[in-house]
Amino acid sequence: MAKIRGSIVVNVERCKGCEVCMVTCPTGTIAMAKEVNGKGYNYAFPANPELCIGCANCAMVCPDGVITVYKTKI
Amino acid sequence: MVEYSGIKEIIKPVNLVYKKSEIMTENTLSYCPGCGHGTAHRILAEIIGEEGLQSEAIGVSPVGCSVFMYNYLNIDWQEAAHGRAPAVATAIKRLLPEKFVFTYQGDGDLAAIGTAETIHACNRGENILIIFINNGIYGMTGGQMAPTTLPGMKSSTSPYGRDVRTMGYPLKITDIVATLPGSYYVTRQSVHTAANVKKTKKAIRKAVQYQKLNKGTCLVEIVSNCPSGWKMTPVQANKWMEENMFPYYPLGDLKTPEE
């Protein structure tokens, strides 16, 4: 069976660390970084990239549109 | 641009599923973290892009948190005085009837100071789309009580909670508009989860298409959050909204055109 793999790109400097994407992610791919970005927010990043299925839920709820999603079948 | 990405091999233009709309400008949004305004802006931008309305659309921005909305969507804009967006949009639509004219207003703008303009524009059946963001509070000025504030809800001007005996009941202006003969499509949605974002996008797309028929006013209410005004984290605010706002402001279509 073909497996669907996804990948996200987070524009770290524009992330405001609201955690809405982390809560909505069905696979637990996203976590908040311990480091902060230039604005002082703990930004979102794909902590478990191998779990991503490219559903784009995170990108759809992100208020600042910082997430770009890619998806492919392997 | 500093980026943090997942598996590098998948990141190719051919695999792209979701990207911020081209209509959105590169300006950073001025909203607080987790604010529903950003999501609503993005949905609107996506629909304007997908329907090919970039050169046709004229937005009227309100007074409130979204006052700088003209900085974020790369279309034509007009700024209106507080609450007067439907009146300004009426004028624009009557002078330029081939354009797609919409207003984007918060609850303080649409349901408080602009109640008269809203009700009369809808009653006249002006061919405009009104997008109404309802977060039950005056977010921009520091969380004062709005007409849409829930009973018992604390705000900076009702620190013991809204007492309905002295402060009245929350105003369901969308329900009022739905009873008017001039309104064509009235619905209430939210943008806090991916499923709701999809539903809202569908509703706004429908409203945009109804505008082309020139049948009357369309109003899309988006029940949203205000993490700063409610003094909660964005995730808590979304949960609080589900538990408290939705029973009072139930989601769904309030008026659909007769087929």
C-alpha cells in the first residue's frame, strides 16, 4: 500500500507561537521550540517530521499563514 | 527568511498542498497570537484569488482590530468611519455596480456603533457582502464590554460579569438581519479548527457567488476568539469559545436562498 508522507515548512520569524497548530495536528508532528525567534515567541517546528501526513490542518488554522505543506506518496 | 522544515526530499513544488494565498501581502499581521482575524483574512484572500476577483474586489475596512486590513490583502480598499462600513459600501456598489464590494467588521463596529447602518443596508437589500467577526468584546481598545458580550462574562468594563438586569442581553444581530426581507444569505461560522475553516470557506464562497446574482445582502458571521481580551491562552480561548459562545451563537445557516 502506498504510504502518504508529508512535510511542512515553518516561516519561523513570522510565527507568534500561539500553539493552535500543535493542538490541531492529528499525528503530533508539531511541537513548540524551546528557543525563541526574533520577536521572542517560542515558534512551532516539526519535531517529529517522519509522522507528518501532509493533511494541512496546521496550515489551515494558522492565523499568520506561516506554514507551507507538501505531500507525496511513497 | 528563517525556516524550519521537515523531510527535505518531499519539499518540491510538485508536492505542494497548501501555501499562503498570493493575495496576502508580505506584511506581518498586527494581531495578537492565535487571533481568528488572521485565519479569516487568509480564507477571504484564498477565495478572492480562486474566484479571480483581485481586480474586481473593493473592501471596506472598519474601525477596530482589523482597521489595518488594507495592509494585508492586495486589493482595493476604502476605510470607513466607525460602524459606517455598510453605508460606504452601499455608495461604492451603487457607483460601481460591476465590482464585488464587501465589508469586514468586528462586533463593536457592526453590532454597536454601526447597528443602524447594518440593519438599514440589509433591509434595503444592498448587493454587498458583510463579513462579521464576533468575539464578544472590544479587542482593540482593551477588552471593554460589547453588545455581544455573554451574560456573566467578565470584561474590563464589567469586572463582575455582565449583569443582564442593568446591562441588557447580548445582541444577536445576525438573527435580526436574517428576518429582514433584504438579506439573501445569512450564516454563522467559526475558524478555530480545520473543519470549521473549510465550512467557513465554503460559506464565503457561496456568498461571493450570490453577490454576482445581485439578489441582496449576504452576511457571514464568524464567531471568533480574543485571547488577549479574554485573558486566556489561544488554545484555552478556543475551548472557552466552544463551551460558552457556541450555545448562545449556534453555528449554521440562518437564511438560505429559496431554490
